[in-house]
Amino acid sequence: MIPLAVLLLLNAAFNALVWPRFYTRVAKDPRARDEDGRATAFLKVHAVLIAIALVLALVSLLAGIAALTGAL
């Protein structure tokens, strides 16, 4: 179970480090806002996808901890 736990923890760390930085780039993209400054579908879709990735990172973290403690 330790290899599974390590894989899950690495996955959680990767997602937690990469996706927030990607959001900052998406938010600065000219396609993210219209002429009035409102969020476009481009920004909204990416925000939802990033939120899902971060939820999956949390699930991976919890599963990794469970695998380390023998709860799985």
C-alpha cells in the first residue's frame, strides 16, 4: 500500500501546485474578460475545471493518508 500512498500524495501535491498557477495565467488571458470586464465562458469553464482538479487533489490526499494508515 505504500507505493499507492506515495502515488496519491504525489498526485495531490502536483495538482495543488500546478492548477492555481494555471488559473493566474488564464485570468490574465485577454479572452478571460469581455469589453465590459465581465468574465467570459473561457474563464468560467477553466475555473470550473481547475476547481474539479483541486477537489480531486483533496480526494487523492485523503486517500493517500488512508493508504498510509492502513484504512484502505
